[in-house]
Amino acid sequence: MIVEDHPLVRDGLVAALGASSEVVCVGVAGSVAEAGSVAAQTKPDVALLDYRLPDGSGADAAAAIRTGSPGTAFAVLTADSSHEVLLSVVEAGASAFVSKSADAARVIATVTRVAAGEMLIPAAALSAALAERTASTRADLDRTRAAAEFTGREREILQLMADGLDTGAIAAMLFLSVTTIRWHARNILEKLDAHSRLEAVVRAGRLGILAGR
């Protein structure tokens, strides 16, 4: 079964698979909603899914197909080979990840191998994707922890620093003494492990502490 919303691409895939003695195309769909309905009727051994569909993703289509045809295996066809997409399709249960630039022979070989129960996701690519996700998660946690360390007043002063105001101007705007602003500024630099206000502003921006204006 082919799930692809672009008619020319879909027709090309149908023709390519139809020319093979090993594969029979039992149905086509152009959306997530249609994929679920067609799969329930045809019970395909393999669904070849476009990752980007008008009403969702290939992962969404896999979930819809599995509802009506739990025995169907999946191969995802996409031009986006990012780690995010790779993890998304693996988590959806896909056994293969095929580039849209692949020739007909490669697509046919992938479909037949997936039908035979093979897992064709490269271990190295999956490992790299998981490492990136872990690093991203840690970075998000670091940002959350850093943001939680700052009081509302410190955030306000940081933002004014980022806007280019000096100590006197910040004191006047917040109706506080210059001494108080300097005390807050010292705390801000210490929390950010910064040696200057400029460095503090840069680090705060990277950590997502600055709201921006």
C-alpha cells in the first residue's frame, strides 16, 4: 500500500512497484484519514508512507493503519533525513527509512525486505539521533534550572541590561538605588558565571532567560 499525497509521485511509485514481480500494490491513499480506511479494507503486508501528508505525518498514518491492519509493516519515504524525523518514524514502528531520491530498485528492495520482517534502520544513524535527543533534553533541563534560579527582579534587570541601559538608568527606571542595582548585578553575574555584564547578557540569551523585546 502506498500513502503519498502528490499524484505524480504516487503514480510513479505504483508504476515502479507494478513492474516488479515481487510486489503487488493493493491500495493507495493521499492522507492519514484515507490511509486508515484503505488499510482496513486491503490489509497490506507493507505500507510505504510519505512522511509529510496534508493532515499529519507518516507517524500519524502508521498509527491509523495499525488500527485497522495491525499486521502491516511500515517503510517511510521522505526527503527529510533529520534525526527528529528518524526518531519519529522509528517510534511509530517503521522498519525502514527511504530517501525520496532513491531509485525504483532501492524502493522495491526495501519493501520486500520489510515484508520479510527485516529492520533496515541503520544502527549508527539511530544511535546518533538518540544522542542528539539526549543532548537536547539535557540542554532544555539546564535552561529550565538556570531560569528557575533568577528572581523576577533579576530577570527585569537582565532584560534592561540587554536593552543597553547602564546602572544609573536602570536604577531610575525601577525607582531603586544605584547600590541596589549593583548588588543585583553582582548576583546575576555570579549565577551566570560571567565576568562582565555583556557576557551575562549573552549567556542569559542562550539559556532562554531573556524575554526579548
